[in-house]
Amino acid sequence: MQKAILVGVNLNENLDFDHSMEELENLAEACEIEAAAQVVQNLPMVNNAFYIGTGKVEEVKNLVSMLDADCVIFDNSLTPSQQRNLQNQLEVPVWDRTNLILEIFDRRARTKEARLQVESANLQYLLPRLVGMRDALSRQGGGAGAGGGAGAGGGLSNKGAGEKKLELDRRRIEKRISELNRELKVMEKDRETQRKRRKESELPSVALVGYTNAGKSTLMNKMLDIWMGDTEKKVLEKDMLFATLDTTVRRISPGDNRDFLLSDTVGFISQLPHTLVKAFRSTLEEACTADLLLQVVDFSDPHHREQMEVTRETLKELQAGQIPCLYVMNKADLVMEESELPKVLGDRIYLSAKQGIGLAELLELIQKKLFGDYRECTFLIPYTDGAAVSRLQEQALVRSISYEADGVLISVSCKESDAGRYAAYAVSTSDDAETASERKGM
């Protein structure tokens, strides 16, 4: 396993600093990197050249040598020049938080779309750093300058070999980014087509969102266990940051004709790189187009309020902040007595997905949100329109059904669209079958 020195700067006594460093260590662990040591510094503002002070640079360099560290990882984003200066001084690879998260995504991407998205984000991260190396590379090449020789009178380029190579690399990267964007747009169209098909089925959609490792995949798998009994459709479930990157959509059928689609999306984290949000926008749009969001929160984490705020801000950036939301306070069994669970307070439910506590109550909340505008209707449908009966049996919640002389008398809780579609067959709930038959005969 690789070893790293973790470095952080606490700017103006930031109260969240310790948690941020703890999270950085967890990210390193998720990337199979051991945190050999931590170096922290309190500063009113970062050093423009090295991010940390020059004395701290020496301290880190000594630790790298003493602990035989493979790399140094900084808690915040570094500018290209800071990263270059640090690597020159420390003589080992220097990563920042963005770099680390990109590396995790690179290792975890499984589907073709996820791999393309990660490659695009990586190249966008690399490009300004490549450009930032211009001066160093141009000095390596030498070549004709302003001092005379062939370059003085012949009008030849004064670019050195290193800079020429840099220009070629930059154009190659820009070309590859364009190719990736084209491929991703094709996939985005395919995904949009899939969404339209799901919309045509009139099944409402629910998206699981939240901080990474809050238990979204565990919740989805438990719901599949209880209401679908289908182990083949389970998603990867692991106690690790960013265990899953790929968006999965599954149908949940509780058995009362109030089915819905449930999607599991990539988790959020503090300082999630903008390039990743941009690259994963098409998959994250499962949340943007959902009828209901389930924000899964690790209630046992002391910093769960800050994590909820990060999720709120990320959803806002994705323009999904206006979608109705239920707050699933997961892992509540770790900080509350099981006898207190499940606990429902308005749009919040305290439960344990792992223990299977509160799933029935959660389903009830979901169905109230999704099907709260269903109308109670009674229809007398003639036997010649068997398709209408079949549709209502498949799409609506059937309260009662009886077969009368003039047709099928069916009482249902149904969508507004179905109430309008079969308005010609509607009868008052107070009418009995005989009166209904008389009305249809008039």
C-alpha cells in the first residue's frame, strides 16, 4: 500500500478543519493509500507560491524522507503553480483533494459512460496544469532566441522543443476532451430516451441522493429485498466513500398497484470537484427529473447537518433544489434506542436501513407524496371495453370490483389522468349498481 503525508491549512480557525482532515484521511483510505502522518498549519491566508509556509515545506520534505512516503496530499485545491513548486521542492508527486477524488472515481468507474465521464474530468483537471508548465518546458528545449543566429534574421519560431511538445500535448488533450464530449452527448440522448420511455409508463420516479457513504445503496437493496425479492438487481453495497458511481434504476412494486422507480445516484462530498459535477451531470440528472427525492443522511455522523448542507448546495447547482424531498435519517439505531424507532416527524423519518427498521413507514411516506393527489372514483365500464378494466387493475389501487348486468363496477384510487380518461363511465359512489345501470341505459 502507498504511503502519503496529509497536509492541511486551517484558515482563520475554521471550525470544520479537523473534520475536513479526517475526511481527507478517509478519502486516502478509499484510494488504498495509508496516511503515514499529518501536517497542519494555522494561517490567515495561504502562501501564494507553496500554499503552506516555506518552513512547513521543509518539515514535510523531512517527513517524506524519514517515513519513505510515496506522495503528499493537500486537503484543498492547489493552483497549477503551487503544485509545480511543491513537487520541485518535495521531489515526490503532490496531489490535492480534487486530484484524490478524481483518482477514486477513476478506479471505481465500471460502465463505459462512467469511465468516459471520469476521463473527461481528469483531462479538464490536467489541462491548466499542463499549460502552467510552459516556462519550465520551454527552458529545456533551448533553440533560437532573440540573441541572433538563424532565429534573429530568419523569422523562425523562438519556441523551444519542450514548449512545442507542450503545445502538441495541449492540442491532443483538447481534441480528446471534444471527442469525449461528443460520445457523452450521444449517451446523454440515449439516457434521455430511456427517461422518456419511463415517463410514458406513467410510473413516478424517486431518486436517492445524499452524502457519500450515508447508506443509499443499503436502502435500495433493502427495499428490493422486501418488495421485489430480487437479489440479482441489487447494487454494490460497501462501507466506503464512493463505493458506487453508476446510477441504477429499479422498479419497486409493493403489490398495491402503486409502483414507482427508484434510482441510486453517485454520492456527494464537500468540495466535490466542479469538473466531476459537470462530467456526471447526465447521470445526476436522474435526480433532476425525479418526482421525489429521498435525501439519505447518516444521522450517526456528528457532522450530518453540514453534510445535508453540502447536498442541498449540490442539488441547487444541478437545479434540482425545488423537487419535493423526504429526509431519511439513516443509521439512527447507532444514536437512538431501537424502541424509539422508527420515528416520523413531518418530512423526516428516523430509521435503520441496515437493520430493516422503518422501511414500511418510509414506503407509506413515499406513497403519500407520490400518490397524494389520487382521486377516489367509481366507474361502470361496459364489457366491450375490457382494456379500461385491465388498465385500472394494473395502474390504480382497486378498492372493490363487481360484475353487473351492464358492465364492471369498479371503485379505485387513480391518477387524475385516468379519472379524466374514463370520465364517461364515472358514477357517484353513493349510487348502487342498479342505479348505475339505469343511468348508463338512459
